[in-house]
Amino acid sequence: MTFDPVSRLDGKVAVITGGLGAIGHATAMRLAALGASCVLLHRKADAEAAARAAALPSADGQRHAAIRADIVDSASLAAAAAEVKATLGRCDILVNSAGHTQPVPAADLDALTDELIDDIVRANFRGVFATIRTFAPMLRASGDGLVVNISSIAGFTGVGSNLAYVAAKAGLDVVGDALAKALAPAVRVVSVSPGAVESGFVPGRGAEFAQKMASTTPLGRIGRPEDVAAAVEALATTMRFVTGTRIVVDGGRHL
């Protein structure tokens, strides 16, 4: 591989976990517009998922799909990977955007229970690693594979929805760097780290929270799903000589 920039993704297959979420779907829209066939992994109603997949930009040769899978259930991931291989034959891009969290103040140690810690780490670290592990054979076989982990600035600022989430994202970033070396040169691995993003990802954070975050962000607003999706698109097309690092997309929020 020369890792030269490309302008199109025709013939590529992108698997996106959390494919019906704000960032996941925005990413699918961008990759599909460049010719990639997109597979949305989801946990919602099959009819809704199928409709969202059918609405993606499509041209001759593209075959979008929606597959039910839970990233904390390795058996369901294996079944999803088998379906991708049987129907599309390959996986070139894996975008890990699934996960969840719950606000807990950092100083409220008692509220961060053992059960909540296990749940947050399982969803935001273990599940992502399990997804990479499951799709690694197809990514290696591609010879030009890309894994993008949607992380968070919480992983290096120590400030986030809760301390377990901070730990999960920090772990994801470090393990992503290790995997970038272990899987090279056939597969690149990069973290994309947003700050606050306009979505329903964090329960209970509405317009007042967004305005507060925007007022203390150098670029004057919080992130949009499309900002994060644009970074994923760049890694797949123009930023191809990039691996084992973090791309921060936060309008300067971490400063």
C-alpha cells in the first residue's frame, strides 16, 4: 500500500456500530456519498433500521444493510460479521460509534457504583475491543483496512460524564495505539475524539447545557455529528498516512 489520498470509496464496505445514532448515521451518510456500501449495526426496531439504511445515498454497485447486533454480546457480533461476509464479502472500514453513558459528578464517589462502572466499561471499552476482534480477519484480508474508534476528549482531559466513562475512553485510546502497531500495515487504527456534540447521547443534557459548553469553547459552539463524521471521512480518503493517534474534533474545548 502507498497510502496515497483517494477521492472515492467505490467498492469499499464500511461497518458502523451505533449506525442509527447521530454520529454513526452522519458517518454512514458521508461514506455512502463517496461510494461505500454501509452496514449499520444497531439495537433498534428492524423496520426503522432498514428504512434508515435504504435512505443512504446509493448508486450502482452499492448495497447498504442494517444488522441487529449488540457489541457486548460477542455471539451477536460473530453472527453480524458472518452476515457481512456472506452478503458483501468484505469489510474495509470499521467505525465504532456505539456506546452509552450516564452523568455522575466526579466528586460523587458513592454514585459511581460497581454495577455502573462495569456497565460503562463493558459498553465503551470491552464492546469496542470485541467488535475489532470480530472484524479483524476481514479488515486484514482487505489489506487496506481502517478502524476508527469514536472516543472522547474525556479520555485525556479526565473530565466527562462520569469517571468510568473517562477510564473507558482513555483505555480505548491506548489500546487503539497498540492495535495500530499490531495490525499494521494492513489495518490502520485511529481515535476520533469529540467534545460535547449535539445529540441525545448523554441523558439529561439539553439546550442549557449546550449553551454553557458553547460559551466556553474557543470556536463558539459545541460539535455537530457532521463534524465528527467529516473527520472519519478524511481518515478514509485524504488522511490515509495516519495511524495510531488521536484526531481531536472539539472546537478547542479541551484547551
